[in-house]
Amino acid sequence: MKTLFILCASLLLTTATFAQQDPTQDPTALGNAFFKAMLDEDSKTLGSLFTPDFSLVSFDGSSVEGDMLVQGVGGGYVVVDAATVSGTRVRQYNNDAAVMTGTWKAKGNVQGNGFDNTVSFALTCVKQGSTWKIANVQFTPMR
């Protein structure tokens, strides 16, 4: 019984430790934090994940700078009601650059215009000092 208790306590502490991992320490966690912040409409977190020159190329081909995306999410102009990420793959290059690719199925609206799209994405991460930041996100519609 005592051994079972120690095992359970260890598992709980391990889970808590992983749950508190800083997303800027790993490009995979950084990408996941981006999509979670979009779904949670968490503009503060979004702003902390971007390089100063961040840009996003939307599924309609328009380009959005990081500060505009943060303001849009924070102001309720960009709303993601439901979203799932699948098929992710992360490749690292020289320990200071990484690309995360996959599929994002999202439903929501931008300035009141609804969308329900499945897109392929490429998320480019760079290491700045000792932390990872997102430099660019590219969404491409799937047909």
C-alpha cells in the first residue's frame, strides 16, 4: 500500500512538472502554445511567443504583423471557437531554427466573418538567446 501511494504521488508530481514547462524552451511546446493561445483568445501569451518581426500569412493570402494579431485576438476581432491540430512534425536545424508542420482545423470568425477551414501550416521558430520564439506562421488551405 505504501509503495502504491509513493508511485501515485510520484506520477502526480511528474505530471505537474511537465504541465508547467516553459513553452519557450522547446519548439514543439512553443507551437502547441501558439495554437492553444489562439483557441483561448489569450493575447498576452501570444505576444510573448513572437519575435519582434513576427508575421502570419493567413489562409486567404493576407499578411498580418504580430502586434496586429495580438490586438485582434485581445480585442475580440479574431475568435477561434473550436480547433484541432493534427499530423504535427517538428524538424530542428543547427539547434537555433525549427519548423513545425501539420494540419489545423479551425472554426471561428475574423471581424464577424465566419470561417470553418482545414489548413496546412508551417510554423517557423528561431532561438533567440536561450529561448525559442515564433518568427512566422503560414496557413495554406487544403483542397
